[in-house]
Amino acid sequence: MLEQKIRAPKNRGFYVRMKLLPSKHGRSSVPQLEKKSFFYRNCKWVLWLSLSFYFFSSYLISNHPNQNNNKQPTSLSKTHFSSLASRALFESTTNNITQKQGLPFNDLKIFVYDLPAKYNTDWLKNERCSTHLFASEVAIHRALLTSEYLTVDPYEADFFFVPVYVSCNFSTVNGFPAIGHARSLIASAINLISTQHPFWDRSHGSDHVFVASHDFGSCFHTMEDVAISDGIPGFLKNSIVLQTFGVKQKHPCQEVENVVIPPYVSPESVLRTLEKSPVIGRRDIFAFFRGKMEVHPKNISGRFYSKRVRTMLWRKYNGDRRFFLQRHRFAGYQSEIVRSVFCLCPLGWAPWSPRLVESVALGCVPVIIADGIRLPFDDVVPWAEISVNVAEKDVGKLAEILEHVAATNLSAIQKNLWDPRVPRALMFNDRVHEGDATWRVLSALANKRARSYRR
Ligand SMILES: *[C@@H]1O[C@H](CO)[C@@H](O)[C@H](O)[C@H]1NC(C)=O
Ligand SMILES: *[C@@H]1O[C@H](CO)[C@@H](O)[C@H](O)[C@H]1NC(C)=O
Ligand SMILES: *[C@@H]1O[C@H](CO)[C@@H](O)[C@H](O)[C@H]1NC(C)=O
Ligand SMILES: *[C@@H]1O[C@H](CO)[C@@H](O)[C@H](O)[C@H]1NC(C)=O
């Protein structure tokens, strides 16, 4: 049902919503809509859908029973928003920013460029574009467009968000995103905004924000050696990049002002799973992993998939009763995660994986096997207290390590992990919720306000 609600407006509805909502910030967008009378007739419907979806999902995600009853459009008012905000205030201990009253980031203002559809919404014709693991580029764009921090006046903006969806070009051969066109698409968008507006040139892009949500982030390639040799395109080097890739050591693909963001996991899919099996339910699988585990990984110019960690996992623990290891895709894998105590999150080509978010969201302790990984929002998400970290070289001792944790501090880890603020911080919603992933992005930007031209 949820799914239908989201799908009903389709791309067209999304477009209307984008155009309509900014008008509440003072600039009328009605003439634009009248021209598109079909859209106009559907506006109320679309708004109603987005609102009811927002309240329904905020209810489910934050488990506050009261929010669900309030579906009237009036509840969009600032009063309601700030009462939500202040309630979260009392719950929050991990983030100091919430100590401020009302809007937590003061008068932070983000301007979102209205780029031609070929840079973004055209790609949404493929439904996967807004739900696959790289879809934070879509989710952040959507959430910003309806956020309290959006400004339609670029002269009062602190930051400029450039919405280019580069991960939505799916290869017809293997179905994976083909990001070969990413550089040229972004370059073309920058060319457009810098010829139409003065803001790019005046700061050389340093207050402009991009999303690079695939394997090696701002290097735009899935193979590390190619990514490194291509490097970060010159035109992005001054800007702020929100990327899923992050390591603690120096790396050519993070030599840019960056924020490590979580991979996208659809909140609706998580909600559907949790409706059937709650986080605190029975967990009868000790250690779970489903995904690519090559028995004989290919040597691709000196590199092996997952640095052979997954191969070692398979060789050593396939057949071990404590381990539930599966090498094939299965659409219902979330129901397996929610039954598991430990969920393995080994590196793939890149260190990060969507499993990090899926495990946290479904209450399974993530077992991170990816040396040097820099985790999303590590300034506020207490990763050391909610996960188990295993060095790549220790993968052969994994069973002993996990048995030890299970016998000593598992319940402490679970207690920390099951705090609803933790999953909330790692999930993107269509509208910004206090403490969710887009909110964390805004918080990170607020901390970079020294880059704002108007200050
Ligand atoms: C929160 O802010 C106060 C000062 O406003 C500071 O003393 C304290 O250390 C901060 N706590 C954290 C967890 O950052
Ligand atoms: C999609 O990616 C492929 C391979 O990188 C490229 O040849 C093609 O032009 C891209 N499509 C578009 C519309 O950019
Ligand atoms: C992988 O291939 C490279 C050549 O591309 C070779 O130098 C290296 O020894 C190989 N590594 C292993 C472990 O086979
Ligand atoms: C659990 O114990 C392991 C060592 O067995 C330790 O590294 C880890 O920090 C502990 N985690 C918590 C949350 O106490």
C-alpha cells in the first residue's frame, strides 16, 4: 500500500511537488503551474499523498504513536515541525547541535539549482533510479526541495546544491550503473550554471554541493586503480562532495571537501520488513551474509574482489552451522537480516556496502570487515558501540571473535544499536526528519559555513 502511495504520483507528481512547494517561501510558482493545467489539477492529490506518506513514515520510523493521527495539511505548519524538533531534542544526546531551540541549524540556507530534466528527473523513468543503493543522490535532492532550509533566493544562500543524477544509467548488459558519462554530465551542468548565474564563478564552486554515491565517490569509477589514475575531476576540486566512499588514510578519491554519507536503503522496504518481524524479535541465525563470494576470484590487474576476504569467508565457514552464507540474490533477504544476530559487512571493490545500513536498520549487529573504512557520520553515530570491527587479516578467526562477543558484550551492543536514533541517522526520507540522514548532511554543511559567501 505504501508502495502504491509513493508510485501514484510518478515522475510527473514529483515534478509538480518540486515546483509547488518553494512558493510557500514567498515566491509564487502558480503561473508556471497554470500553464501545465493537468499538473495543477493533480496538485492537491500529490500534496495530500506526500503529506500522508510523510506522517505515516515518520510514525513508523520514530515509533511515536501520536504522529499518525495527524494527517491534516495544517500539521505541516512550523509549530508542528518545531514541536517534533523539540521532542527529538530531549531524546538526543549524541548531537550537540540539537541543543539549540527551533530550527537546529539557525539560518542555514540552501539553494537548489533547477536544472533541465535531462540532468536529473528524466532518469527517474527507471524506477530503480530512486531506490537502488546509490539513490542518495535522488533522496537528498527531494528532501532538500521541501526542507525548511531551502531558499529560492540564491543571493541569501550559504550553499548551492547541484542535482545531477549520475548513478541512474543502468547498463543493459549487467544491470549495474554505468557511470562512464558521470564526468561529462556534471561538467555540462557546471557549464550551464556558471554561464547562467554568477555564483559558481564568484566562489570557484567552493560553496557548491554534489553527491557522488557510487564506489569510489568523486573519482567516478568502480575499479580502484582506474579511479585513482583518473582522480577527482578538476572542476569538482573546490566543491563539497557528499560521498559514500571514505577511508581513514590518505586517498586520491577523497582529496576534496567531503562528507561520508550512508548508502541508500529504502525506508519503506525496511518498514515492511519490520512490520512482520520487529527488531526485538527472535534471532535464530548467528551470522549472516548473502552476496558475491567467488571461490576463485579473478586477478584483475593485481586486484582481487573483496581482497579475497569473501572467498576466505566462504571457504572457511560454508558448512559451519553457525554461519548462514548465501551466494545468490534473493529479494527477501531483509527477512533474513532481521532474523540474524550478526551481519557480515565485508568490503567489495570499495570498502563500504549497503549492508551497513540494512543491518543497522534491522537491528542486526554489523560486523565490519574493511580495513581503514571511514563510516558515515562517524562524528555522531557511535559506530564502535553498535558494531563489531574485524581486521581483514583476522577473517579466519571470525567465529571465535563473534563467539567471544556473544559471550561477553553482545547485549550491550544490541542495546546501543536498537536505539531508534541510530537507524534514523542512516536513512534518507522524502522529507527531512529531525536526525535523519539528510538532516545529518545539513548539519555537516552547517559546520562548513565558513565557506558561505554571504558570511
Ligand atoms: C556539547 O556542548 C557543550 C557546550 O555547549 C560541551 O561542553 C560538551 O562537551 C558537548 N558535548 C559533546 C558530546 O560534544
Ligand atoms: C550511459 O552510460 C554509457 C556507458 O558509460 C554511455 O555510453 C551512455 O552514453 C550513457 N547514457 C547517457 C544518456 O548518458
Ligand atoms: C596477479 O596478477 C599480476 C599481474 O597482473 C601479477 O603480477 C600478480 O603476481 C598476480 N597475483 C597473484 C596473487 O596471483
Ligand atoms: C565488546 O567487546 C569487544 C572485545 O571483545 C570490544 O572490542 C568492544 O569494544 C566491546 N564493545 C562494546 C560496545 O562494549
